[in-house]
Amino acid sequence: MTGAATGIGAAITERLAGQGMRLVLVARDGARLEAAAERLQAEHGAQVSTLALDLSHQGAPSRLTEWLADTGTEVDVLVNNAGAGLMARVADSDPARVRGLVDLNAGAVAELTALLLPAMVARGRGAIVNIASTGAYAPAPYVAAYAASKAFVLSFTQAVWAETRATGVRVVAVSPGPTDTAMNTRRMPGKRGPGSVADTVMSAMRGRGPAVVDGRLNTFQTLVFGRLLPASAAARIAERSLRKAALGR
């Protein structure tokens, strides 16, 4: 479980621990990871291992899989949840930060999937859940790199789902909308809690399709902005909606 220390990741680990799964938690903040592990052990009696690692760094996914091999850990369920956000005009953004966001949100997801999927296919069982976003379904000015990185996650997951349909491995993308996390503190209508997203993730692992959107309102909005409206119209509407939050005007 990546991005496991807070928010959606922490809520998913609660659900997994409640099912008696042995957990491996990965995130950048070692102190928060240890606190999360202690809580899961105390509340659920869960077996929890932690690894503090920044997955946006080159080679980090390989270091994670080497650590798993060294500890004799077999991964049955991979949840790629680690992610970063950035709200600003691309012209005003730090190029290194934009690259780091894409490396984490898209690159690490693809690499970890490619690293851990072969063993699942060989065993004929397993699951990979990639956390995308409703932003994946249409261009989103002022969060352009974030939305584009999640569009990659969605498309990549849908393709891998098709490749693995007959293998016994479940592959699915789950797309939350606005969620009450440390990364998203703005007041927004229809904002959902991390626990609601975690419930959707657990349900999606038992489903069949390649992609699930969290919540009815979010599902309706992705239908409108992702399928019914031309991309240019969706981008203009999103620009007006997000301009004040990004620019203060």
C-alpha cells in the first residue's frame, strides 16, 4: 500500500487490516507511517511492516521490490495510492515540481505495476488497485499536470485490465472526486470523506470492470465532462470553476 500514512491511503489500510491482511505500508513520512502501523496493530491486531520511501525518486520502485524480496514478502494486493497535487498555471509552476508530480502519480504507478504483476499472473491470483481521479476524465486547467497524470493512470489501468482478464488477477482504477484530505482543504460541494472512498475501493476489488468512480455525483460529472462535452468545452468550464481557487480572482 503506497501513500498509506494519511487520507485515502490510511482509510484503505483500515479496511484491509479489518479483513486480517498483513500490510506493507509505504510513504515518505516515516514518523507518520510508524504511528499508522501502531494504530493498526492496536485496533486490529494487524501485522504491519513499514518502509519510508519517496516513490517519485528514480529507482525507488525497484528499491521497494528489492526490499520486499529481501524480507520474503509476497504481494497479493497492490494499492497504488501515493500521489501529489499542484494547483497553478503551468507557466507559473516550478518545472522540477511538475516533473516530480508526473513521476510519482504516473511513473511510479506504471513501474510498480510492471514489477509486481508478473508474480501475480504466475500465481493466477492477486489484485492491483490504482487510484486515479475524476480529473482523469477531462482536461483541468490550473491542475493540468495532476489531471493529465491521472488520465494516464486511468488509461494504463484499463489497458492492463484487458491484458489480464483471463489470468485471475483483478486490475481496476478507482477515481475519487473532491475528498476531504490534507491535499484538498478547499470547501467544495459534494466533498466525500476518505472512508467513503475506501469503501468504494473495497467494492471495486470484488467487481469486474476496469474503472470505478467514487460516488453518484462524481459518476454523473465524469459522464458529462468526459463523454458528453467536447474537450474544449469541458476545459473552458473547468477553467472558470478553478480560476479563483488557483489565482484568487
